[in-house]
Amino acid sequence: MTTGRISFETISKAARMHIPIAASMQAVTSTAVEFAEAWGITTVGYLREQQMVIHSHPERLGIR
């Protein structure tokens, strides 16, 4: 979880550390989404109390 945007660098670090979900209160860059899809990482942006935008691999969160 981060308060800043999720970039390629963030997804790259998550992949190296085998972290399956990266979430942020801000945006997810298009490059980060592209690599997250390829590397099997779920990305969540604009995470708020009752809403979120899931960009990749929503099935991990039980969403189809």
C-alpha cells in the first residue's frame, strides 16, 4: 500500500519481492498495469473507503 502513484519501478520491486497485490490511494501508470498483467500482480488504484479501481488480475480479489 502506498499513498503515491504506482509506477513501473514499484511493480518491478513488488515482483522481485513476490508481492501479489500493489495498492495505492493515487493512480497506477499504464506501464505499471502492462507489466503487472504480465507478471501476475494485482494493481489497485484510487483506493478509498468504499471504492477502488482494479487494473489487473481482479480475480485475486474475488472479482471477475
